[in-house]
Amino acid sequence: MNIYPSLVATCVILVGLFASSEWRDLKKEVGDVELGKVLRLCNLGLPIVPVLAVFIFHDKVDGVRQLPWF
């Protein structure tokens, strides 16, 4: 459930980024921001967390989850 919205949002953002040709300025913008490279890696790694949960913890991602107190 979490992967599909993230995948769609990533695709839409990438299409907009390349359509506006702002991808040429990314290297400069990342260099201007302190901790830019670290933050970029964190943003890239965030969608990987659910995938790793499946492999490491043998989590079954098979539907909507309810919190235990509900």
C-alpha cells in the first residue's frame, strides 16, 4: 500500500523535473546546501524501508494494517 503512491509520486516528479529541464541545476543546488548530499541519500533511501522490512523481518505486506489499539 505504501509503495504504489510513492512510485507514482516519484514518476510524476521525475517527468516534471525533466520536462522543465531543471535537472541541469540539481548539482549546483545540492552543492549550495549544507548537508545536501546526506539529505539526498536519506530521501532516496526512505522508499527502500518497506522493501527491506519484507526481506529482513519477513514482513507480510498484504493489505491495510490496523494498529493494535483499534
